[in-house]
Amino acid sequence: MACEPLAGKRMLKITERKTKKDWAYFLEDIGAQYKSAEKITLVMDNLNTHTRIIL
């Protein structure tokens, strides 16, 4: 999911897996929404790092 809160926009893409190719295609989709932009700033959260550490 990608969101632009100040503009009230949200993009969602559901895929069977979470592969690098899926991510790259999603970034292309985002880029297509902002063709006239000189720069797109992404703030990302890697959900795979949100695991509990047991010592």
C-alpha cells in the first residue's frame, strides 16, 4: 500500500507473493501516477523486521 495523506490518495496492490519483482512493478505503478514530478520521495517501512527478539 502507498498513501499520500495530504492529497487523500491511497494505492493498493495485492500479489500472491512479496517478491522483488512485485515491488518493482508497484514502484512503476506509483511512478506512473506522478509522471510530471521531478522527484518522488518514498518513506518505507519494512514489515519483515517487526518480529519479537527472544534472548
